[in-house]
Amino acid sequence: MKAFTLPNAKRLSVSADADAWAATVAQRVAGLIAETLAHQAECCIVLAGGATPRRCYTVLRGLPVEWARVQIYFGDERCLPAGDVRRNDSMARESLLQHIALPDAQLYAIPAELGATMAATQYSEQLAETDAFDLVLLGMGEDGHTASLFPENPALAANTLAVAVFDAPKPPPERVSLSFATLNAARHKLFLVAGSGKRDALQRIARGEQLPAARIHHAEWYLDRDAMPHT
Ligand code: 6PG
């Protein structure tokens, strides 16, 4: 049987089940934060949205992390009212942020309630004040999108730090996303991919299809066994 590989992946980890997968990801995140803080004053990380990361964030909140030296940003946000439970920052607050000692001033939510254009402009200005991220967490959709960078969408060509997204096929249609340039500039990029719904996109990427997730280079991919395609 041919071994499953992903083009230009820095690492591919496959866990036996969702609990083992969540623990592996959470420990890697905590470890990378500790490694970063061993040689610099603070660590700037980007959280992934969607539902998959929830299980990892729940494990991560119980690990010993020096949150007082961490700055937290978001890879994308849905244009919904502030506090709407469907927002990515709402999921992060509920599963992680409310449970850790992170100073409020070190949390940089995307102001997506302002609408995509205004929010992308403001977040780009915010990002211009930081260096490249130390660590970016990313999910992947069943169509191979990542953050809110969807196949065939004009946002894929953006050269700004954050980009307004319209006509997203995954509701809501209006979003804000970090651009490929911003995501690829990060020192460490981790994909969190679990569940059988992701097999097809992974298979297409393994075969060389340039889906958006495939355009994030030298990433570490963390899969559970359910997500693994039958090669
Ligand atoms: C979103 C996310 C999106 C997500 C993927 C996977 O707004 O939904 O930013 O990029 O990471 O769609 O979503 P699931 O983890 O829910 O499968």
C-alpha cells in the first residue's frame, strides 16, 4: 500500500482517535509556545476557527502555558454581531480563553461585526504593528479551504495582511481572513484536521491539487485516523 504523504508538509502526524489527536496537538502547541518563550519575551499565536479545534483548546487550557507572555490573534472571523455564538472567537472564548489567565489587552479579536471591508482594513493595520507570527493554527474545510480562503475566491489573490471575503460557500458568506502571505510568513503552521469528512480534500491535496490548504507551506499536519484517506 502506498504511504500517504502531503506535498511540502514539514510533518504528518496521525493519531488513533480524536482524544489522542487533541492531546497531541495541545501538547505540540504548548511546547512550541514554551520553546518560543525560551528565547524571546513574548509569543504571538493565531487561533483556528470552526468546530474541530474545540477539543484541542479544551485540552490546551489545562496545560502549563505562560499565557501572560502570549498574544492571541485569529486566522479568520465570520461577519456576525459581536458575541454571536457562531463566531470563531466565541468558540475560542468558551473552550479556551475564559479558562486561562490571558490579559484582555493580549487578545486581538477581528472586528468582523463592522463588516468585511472595514474589519479587514482595521485588522491589517493591527497586524502591521507585529512581526511575523510565531505559531498559526489552521483548520481545513471539506473543500480544502483554510481560514476563510475558499477555492476560486478573489481573496486568494490578496496581498494585504488581512482580507475581506465575500460569497464564501460556508455560511456566513461575508468573512475576514488572514491572507496567504500572512499565514505563510509564520514560523510554525499547524493544521488540525479530524473526521472522515476531510478525507476527500486530503486525498486531492496528496495528489497535488492546489487547494487553498495546500498553499500553506511547510506546515505540520495533525490528523486523526478517521481523516486519513484510504490510499
Ligand atoms: C470557519 C473556519 C474554517 C474552518 C474549516 C473547518 O470559519 O469555519 O475558519 O476555516 O477551520 O471550515 O471547519 P470544521 O473544523 O468545523 O470542520
